[in-house]
Amino acid sequence: MRPIARLGGNAINARVVIHGGIAYVSGIVADDKSADVAGQTRQILARIDGHLADAGTSKYRLLSATIWMSDMSKKDDLNKVWSAWIDPANPPVRACVGAELSSATTLVEIMVTAAID
Amino acid sequence: MRPIARLGGNAINARVVIHGGIAYVSGIVADDKSADVAGQTRQILARIDGHLADAGTSKYRLLSATIWMSDMSKKDDLNKVWSAWIDPANPPVRACVGAELSSATTLVEIMVTAAID
Amino acid sequence: MRPIARLGGNAINARVVIHGGIAYVSGIVADDKSADVAGQTRQILARIDGHLADAGTSKYRLLSATIWMSDMSKKDDLNKVWSAWIDPANPPVRACVGAELSSATTLVEIMVTAAID
């Protein structure tokens, strides 16, 4: 059996699960929810950078991303921050859709997978 | 080519797809939709236990979970049942967001992946 | 390190990412958004056929599909087109939920993965 490593998180979910050369990262939200969409997205991507580093990988090896926004009319604000973060030579596949999130001030949630080996 | 096994389901979707040592399970809803969020979540997790067993794995080898709820204000009700089911040493990564589901009485839908080998 | 191939798309997302014998396809929407749910679904599935072919695979090796609809009351319209497209011997796992999509006329978005090797 190939091993499974679980990093961080709590009894509800791991922050990162590693299996078969892939890092799966939980849906990440911003810590400071007083920030706007751009600010929350920046916080989330910085957290994802950290989680990917913990897993021994980086944004340069992203495979897929699912993004949920509480207000899709703010998608351009998200995309500006996203585009500045993504390596344009190595973008993941992506879906971005609207959804009610875990609190009224949670504006963005992002879940990614990345290759390790 | 690595083989693909498809278990259960119908002409629209398989219940479980197995490939490359991973079991992919379809989004599962409760059979008895008169139940509340806690009751529907219990039914779903019991069905997922069965599907994982059919695939030769179990909740102890979960990789990821996506949870959709028709009313995110009931997330605590879901989490109580979820936490009692999950092995706290082996939680998957997870995202839980609000969404309109397939009927007005469908309160929760859960889609998971788990490692087999 | 196993190689990652990225096909099409732009600096925000690749259209297809290939890694570890799996093709990940971005969430696909219809080009002609004046079409109804059935028409948009047909356009999307034709685009997915093309993306899978580019990746060296096909709908016969689908693993999973996530479908978002702006109006779940039209799910039967989607399912008719979906069922006619899917190989009934080789359906993927699937979840289909409601979500606000990227424009008011975007009625359906579909994201799939498929096995290559």
C-alpha cells in the first residue's frame, strides 16, 4: 500500500493529504475576513503557498483548482490577484463558481491539488 | 493501460470508479429525505462506507471530500455527525459550500475519494 | 519527477493538465450562450471531446465529472444530453449541483477528469 501523509488541520479535515505523488489541499479561506475579495484572495494564496511548501511542492506544479466566490460579480478582483500569483507557464485547470460560504464575511474559498513527484 | 473498474450506478454515472489505486465515489445524497441535516448526513456516510467497502477500502484511507449543503447555517449539525464518523487520525482534505441540490428536500450531498493501494 | 503537460488555456488556467496518467480538464462552458440548457450542454460536451482527444484519451475513459447548473430545475434537460453522450458502459462518477456561474447567460459548467494510461 502506498503511504498516506496528513499534515495539519483538525479532526474534521486535514490541511494537506499526500498520496501517490499528489498533494491535496483543503478548501482554504482567509484568516482576516474584514478584507475585500482581493485581500482575501491574497491571504488564501499565501496560505496555499505555505501548505504546498509543507508538502514539498509549489504553485509551479499545480494540477487543479476549484474556486468558490460568494459574489461572482467580483470575479475580476479575484482574477487580478490570481493572475499575479500563478506562474503563467504553469497554470492549473480551474473552475470558479458562486456558492454560499461558511460565513457571511467569507468571500472566497480555494481548493487545489499539486504534483509532488 | 491501467484498468478502470466501475461499480454500481446507472447510465448517467457510476457509483464508484476505481483507477490507479484510487476510488472515486459519486456525490451521494440520502435515501430518506424526510430526515434533517444530521439524519441525512448519517445516511450518506453509511452509504459511503458501503461504497468504499465495495471498492476494497474504507474511511481510514479517505483522501478528499467535497460537501454541498442547501443551507450553510446548518453546518454545525453536519459537522457533529461528520466528526463522529471520521477517524480523527485520518481525516481527508475537505471543502464544504452551499449549493442548490437536486430537490428541495435534499439537504446534503457528499463526494469523496479514497486510496485503495 | 513525473512530467506535467499543460494544453491550451491562458495565464489564468490551462485547458487540460496531464500528470500521472490522468487528464484534468478545466470547467468548460458553452461558447454560444444564447443556447438553452440542452444546447449549452451539447456544446460543452463537444468541447470536452476535443480536449480529451488532445490529451490522448476519450469519454470512454472518464473518471469523474462535476457539473454546475444555474437552475437545477433544468436538470432533466441536461441529463438527456448527458445520457446520449456518455457511454452507458463507462460512466464516470458525478456530482451535479446548482451554482451562480460566470455570467447570467452561462447555464452549465462541466469539469471532468479522465484516465490516459
